[in-house]
Amino acid sequence: MGPCQKRQDTDEHFELLRAARDRFNAGGPKRLRHTLAPLAFAALRLVRTIKEGTADSKKADGACKTVLQWIHGVAAQLAEVPAAEIALQLYLQAAHAASEVACLELIAYEFFEQAFILYEEAIPDSKAEVTALQSIVGVLHRCRVFTAESRDTLVHKATGYSAKLLKKPDQCRAVCACSHLFWQELPAEEEGDDVAEGVQPPVRDADNVMVCLKRALKIANSAQQQLAVVLKGDHTTPVMLFVEILNHYLFYFEQGNPSITTSVLQSLLELVANEMANENCQKDEALLAFYNSTRNHIAIQKDKGDELAQKFSSLQL
């Protein structure tokens, strides 16, 4: 199939999606929350088809912009239904497509902006806020089209929201998740010099990773103090948070983050071991299994006999 035929097929596909939307609009808001989203996700697949199947990059960019702008309209319509949580997820998936498929920074940024607006104004409760923020952080972590200034603005907003969550355990976990916004892994297919045009190098900001992890520890400590007063120290949630934070430290240690030194990690291991000695922690089967699994992971790394094993060799369990 020649490029002209492919272009004609994608044009016809897009026209069908537009016609379907016009038809579905007659169904009313109760149906739109179910019918619009599949159309938008079909359009997202079309963006990839256009980008990969159009030889002329300018034509491909123009066609991708047209489809993405249409998706933007669909998401805005869903937000008015109202179906804010569906619309937010659609904005995020469109942002990822604009970034990683079409390499269109301004459009990707606009989608994130709209997602943030929905998060601030239309997410109904604290539980939904946690889920939405997890999605925002997860998608933003995978986007590499943004210049430093644009990315810093988006990351600052996401980290700011994490500190405003209602419950301290949710705050702690969100701050840990935000630490990954400052540390992107290099995809295996890009281990050489073959990086797509418009794609930025992965972010590796060791200092800000450490800032997030230290903040998470402070929040976990604060949660422990609060629960000690209210529940007389019988609750193991803060200790679970300490084990989760330890796992984040281990991840960055294995990734070669220079801020996570052996001495830093050893201090945290001793802190967690001291907390786990509590009788209530020993009775919590889920917590105990998680902690033992973490210790087993460290022991396995020490026995591997490779370069990473040398880093783990000085850690005392």
C-alpha cells in the first residue's frame, strides 16, 4: 500500500470518528459518558498510525495536531457531562500520545494543563484525588518531549498537590511517587545514540530525588506521632510507610543515584528494623511479608557476584 492510500485511509477513519461523535451527541449526557471515550481512544490509535505511516514529517505533524485537537474537544465535552475522572484520564493519555508519539510539546503541555484544572476543580473526593494524582505522576514520568522549563512547571504542580492530600499516608506515598519525576530510566532501545528528534534526554536529578525521599520520611514520622496519640501506638500503617520508603531507596541505590549512599541506606535499614521489632508489627502478616521480601531482595543482590553485588556487600541486615 502506497503512502497516498495510507493517508486516504487515515483521513476516512478520522471522518468516521467525527461522524460517530455527531451521532452520539444526540444520545444525551447519560450516554455520552459511555460513548465518547471509546471514540477518543480510537483517535489516539489513529495518531500513531498517522505518525508511523506518513513519510512527510510536516504533513504528519499537521494531521496529528488535527486529531489531537479533536480529542481535546471530546475530553472537554466529557468534563461538562460531567464525567471529570474519565476526562482527566483522556487528557493524560492524549498528553502521552502528543509527547511520545507525535513529539508535539505545546499540545502535550496543554493536555497536562487541562488535566490539572480538572484535578483542582472537578475531582469529587479525597480517594479520587489520590487515584488522579497517581495517574498524573505516572504519565508525566513517561513523557520526554518537554524542555527543562516546561517540565519543571508541571513537576512543581504535581509535587505541590502531593503535599495537599487529606491523609498523611496518601501524602507520603504521593511524595515517593513524585521522586520518580526527577529520575527517568533510559529505554533499552535508546541505549545507543538513536534518540528520536524532539525527545529530551532522561532526567537524572539526584538531589531532588533525595529531597522527596526525605520529605516522605518526615511525613511518615508525623503520621506515626499522630497515630500514637489517637490509637496508642497500635496501628502499623506508619511502619508500612517506612518499608515502602526503604524500597524506593533501594530502587535508586540500584539505579546508581549518587545521593543514595551505602551509609544512608544502612541507616534507613536500621531504622526500619527497629520499628519492625515492635510486637504489633510482628503480628501484621502483610507488613511482615513485605519486610521479609525486602530483606530477601537485598540478600539476593548480595549473592549475585556482579558489580551491583559489590555495592550491596557492605549492607548489614
